Amino acid sequence: MIRWILFVVIFAIIDIYAFQAVKTTFRNKWVNIAYLMISIVVIGNFIYQISTSGRGGLNTKMNFAIGFLLTLYIPKMVIMIMMFGEDILRVPQAAFRYFTEGSDPSGSYMPSRRVFVSKIALGLATIPFASFLYGMIIGKYNFKVLKYALYFEDLPEAFDGYKITQISDIHIGSFDNKEKVEYAIDLINEQASDAILFTGDLVNNRADEMLEWKDSFAKLTAKDGMYSVLGNHDYGDYVRWDSEELKLQNLKDLQKVQKDIGFDLLMNESRFIEKEGQRIAIVGVENWGKDFKQKGDLKKASQTVDANDFKILMSHDPSHWEYQVIDDDYQYHLTLSGHTHGMQFGIEIPGWIKWSPVKWRYKYWAGIYEQKKQLINVNRGFGVLAYPGRVGIWPEITVIELKKGSKPA
């Protein structure tokens, strides 16, 4: 109950400040009424979706409720900051009038709001408003293919030029446009990689989210197979189940769905890809996250792998690489992760800037990183969660070409 009271108070403060800018700029009662009605509908829908979602967790309707709330209230927060800044000047002026001018017959000592400040606030607010709206309509389907050539001195010669496509964080329960998802599936196949590696979070919560999409993803194909691991959302931990048996059955159903699609799901296991008498190891662990489920067992997953094998590790959460993999006795040449989504919001200009608020939580959050002669790629994710869009951090299909030798200067 307390959190709902806090929610109402915070949003009321934001709305009061934002309304001041609207009222000062337009001075039209119908605009004011429209402003209030839109706010009521957006907040009402958000509260309704939360109260009726019950045990189902995040779904398309809930995601859009969150999306519209962010699209409307982040711009209002921009307005609030501007209007509060004006109040920092207005309040001292009001106090000065009170103590120097005596009584005011009107009872008001506060200077009127300046129209130009309100107009600037509204103008600045259109930037996040348009961005978040764009992210929901276009951004979440703005699939990008990112290509990397990664060099390793001890890569077996037979695998020089070997291509891997990595996808991650499909979160299929958040999609609503089959045509655009199938376009992305075709885009993955167009890369003609030797193997496809999927690094977890197939669904938001439940295996049955995938049923209507299974035939589409079954079109994925790669010459040397497709391998996958589980992400934190695949275990069904974020919904309420009537029994542990139902939760366990959900995980079994998800494993079957992955098999039906064509993925070889690695549950703390390894596989070898052989070529011309040489081999590389594909090591897959269950989810291991600093702040999430820790079922990943690196030792168990690598028990059939030799120390001298070239190893590609699939581990959903990049914090696993940071806290366990880098300092492991085995050298894991390349780790593939996802999980962060790049927070689905940020600014990226290749060669210039790569920034997202998620960097304050994850040290390794998007792209290629190197530590102790080991590399990790953190995929920005295929799908979306909570906010049903992407702004600046686009859905990613990664293509990695393994090269023998040292990186050119």
C-alpha cells in the first residue's frame, strides 16, 4: 500500500509541474482537459495492467503499458526540472516582495511564470517523447548485423575464417509483429555462418509464449549446428506457479521447444566441432549472474574439455565472465553473453561514443571486451523487455569470424 501511495505522490508532483508549463503556454481549457485525460488514461492503464496481470508476469500488454508510461512521463520529468529551476528564482522573489512590499490585496507574492521558460521546457520534452515513441514503433525492429573479426594465436588452422552468428535475449513474449520477426530470422540465415549460438532468454516467463513462433524460428539453419543455453528468464522464476511441479514442467516444455526449433541446449555441457582432424569446444553453462540465479557450473561443463582445446563459452550473464571465467584455470578464449540488452536505451556512434545507463550496473554491457588475453562479446539482444522498444541501442545479430594469428596493427 505504501508503495502505491508513493507512486501516486511522485507522479502527482511531476504532473503538477508539467501542467504548469502546458497551462502557461497554451492558455486553452480544451488543451488542459486533453492533457489531464491523457495522463489519467496512461496511468490508469498501467495500474490496470499491473493489477490484472496476476501470475502471468510481463507480456505484450504490460510492456506497452510501461512503454506509454515512460513515453509520457520522462518528457514530463524534463519539464518538471525546467519549471523547478524557474521556481528556484521565483520563490526568493516572492519572499523579497513579502518582506519589502507589505501586504498584497490579492494574497499572491509569487511572480507569474514566464511563457518563454514554459515553451523551452515543452520543446525540450518533445525530444524524449519522440524518441521513446519511435523506439516502440520502429526501434525494436531495427535489427542490426554487427560483424567482428577476432584473432587468436592458438586457433586451430582448420578454423581460420570460421564464422559464428550469435543471437541472444529473444524474449518472444514481447513481440507482436510476425512479419518483422521473420525478416530478422531471414537476416540471420543470410549470414550463412557455420554455427549459430543462442545465449539465453528465449521467453519472458513461460514456455508457451513460444508456441505460435516455433515454426518461424525452426527456419534457422547452420551447417555445423545450433547451440543454446538458458538465461535467467527461461526458468520461470518471475511468475507465480500453483506448484513446483508446474514450474518444473514449464522448464521441461521450454527445453522441448528449443529442441523442436533445432537448438542443442547445453546444460553445463560441452560439444566439439571437428574439422580436418582438428576441433574447437563449445562450452555451455546454465545461468550464472551476480544478482540472479547461479546454476552455471563451469567445471562440470568443461569436464570433457582439455586445457589446450580452443574454447568458446556460452554464458548468458556477462557478470559470470567478470567474477569467475577470467580467473579460471582454463583459458576460455571467447565468451558469448547477452542479458543486459544495453538497457535498450543509449547513444552509440561507432568510433566516437558508446553510452547507456546500464554501464552503471554492468562493467561489460555491450560489444567486445578483452581481459587477460580472453575476449567476450556481450550481445545487445534480439528482443525487448518491459519497455517495448529501443532507442539508440538497436536489436543485434552478431557475426564473429575467427582468425588465426595476431590482430593487425
